[in-house]
Amino acid sequence: MLSPWLELDGVADRLRGWQDAAGIDLVHYGTEASAEEIKDTAVAQPLLVATGLMTARELFPDEEQARRLVGAVAGHSVGEITAAAGAGVFGATDALTFVRERGRAMAAAAAATETGMIAVLGGDPEEVAAKLAEHGLVAANNNGGGQLVAAGSLEALEALRADPPAKAKLVALKVAGAFHTEYMAPGVTRLAELAPSLKVSDPRLSLLSNKDGEVVTSGAEVLDRLVTQVANPVRWDLCMETIARLGATCVIELAPAGTLTALLKRNVKGVATLALKTPADLEKARELIAEHATEETNG
């Protein structure tokens, strides 16, 4: 994931400078680690946020200019931490400190009880909701366009497999546990303890919340929502509705990229998208920024 980025001047040094806050060797896990190693949520979460922060700085070396050009930012689940840092709610070190403790706390909570997640694709929304409730499952992610992620105990997930909603496809997800459900409550407690030690400012551009898709203008509220987010559903469907309502004409997804741009293509028509996966995509991203954003109009 990080190998091509390390060829750029300064990237390796920046990542090494962040690794104490992240709690992991970012260069190692981003280049040499096995899929099994990075499946550990205590590794995956800091790695994802560090990668997003790093690619944002490569795309926008001048942070002040970036905040004049970008109209809004949003992230899915752990990506909301990256988005908050991009909006100026907190700096990279505090963002990585937060995600380090988030990953560790969620990994510990996942290890305490055998839980998991299954993607539910298609089907009648009311019937899908009824089936999840019948089997004691939670729609932990609503990704729009009929894509939900059901989460709960392994026993409940097996029951759903045996009795799925009509015309819905079920896809098991390789995750450590039932994220964004009550099973992650210990993570909320840990992050609430950490929160007062972080330096927080109000967002300097529009920041969308996973809770309800709305723009949040208070840094304190952003932090509160990030704390409780780990045990509550991610409403990416509502974030996409807000992206459309704000009149976005172009969306760039920071590395590792692809998932959110695919969802946007299906659900927000007429918006140009770019998945910034490698340094080879930087020039195209800059061209899109020049085409769609001006400092006078703020995006």
C-alpha cells in the first residue's frame, strides 16, 4: 500500500516521525506486512489514517491553500478521523494518538466476544430491516444504494445466513468483530478518557458526520461524535446525500482509495470522482482540483 509513496521525497521520514503516536511501525506495516498481520484492527486503523494524512499532504503541500480550495470533507468510519484532521479539528499527532487508542480498544472489545459483520446487498429495505431485527443484528453501516452491513454475534450472523431476506446477497466480511455496535462500548469508555488530553479546534471547512450526514461546526462536538461513533452505526448514505446537497462537482478519495468513490458513482450522479491510490494519480487529482475549485468560491 505504501511502497510507491515511499519513493517520494520526505514521505518515509514523515511516516517514521508519526510512528510513536501511531503505536506501530508504519513503514513496515505499509510495505512488508502480510494480509493477516494488517487485519489486526490495532494495526489497520493507524495505518489507514496515516496513509490518508500522508497522501493529503502530498496532494496539498500548502494546508492553508487546501482549506481555501476544498469545499467539504467526509470519511467513512475510521476515515472520519482523517477527515477531521484535514478540517483542522486536530493535528496529525493527536489524530494518530486517537486512532491508536481506538484501534487497541476496539481490538480488545472484539476479542472479548465472538462477533462479526456481513454485507447485505439488495433486497427490499423494509424486509432487510425486519430480518436483521428478527435475528438480533444491527445495521452497523448503511452505505446507500441498498448496501447495508449487518453486525452482531456469530450465532446471529449464521442464523441470517440460513434465513436471508428475499433477493438479497450476503457477503461475509473479514473483520475482527461487530464494529459500530454495542459490543464496542468499552472502546467508547477508553476514548472518552483520552479525549480531554487532545487539543481540539473548530473545523475550518465543512466536515460531515457519520452520525447523521450533517455538517458539524464545533470541534468539541466533532470529538464527542468520534468517541461515540465506535459503538454506533455509520450513516454513509446520509453523508452522500449531504455531498449532493452541498453541490459538490468533484470528490477525491485519499489513499487507500476506491471503495467510497465506487459508492459515490452509484449514488451521487453527475459528480466527478478520483481514487487517489498511488503517486501516479496525483497529477490527475491536481487537474481536477484546478477544474472544479477556486479559492474565491471555496470549492
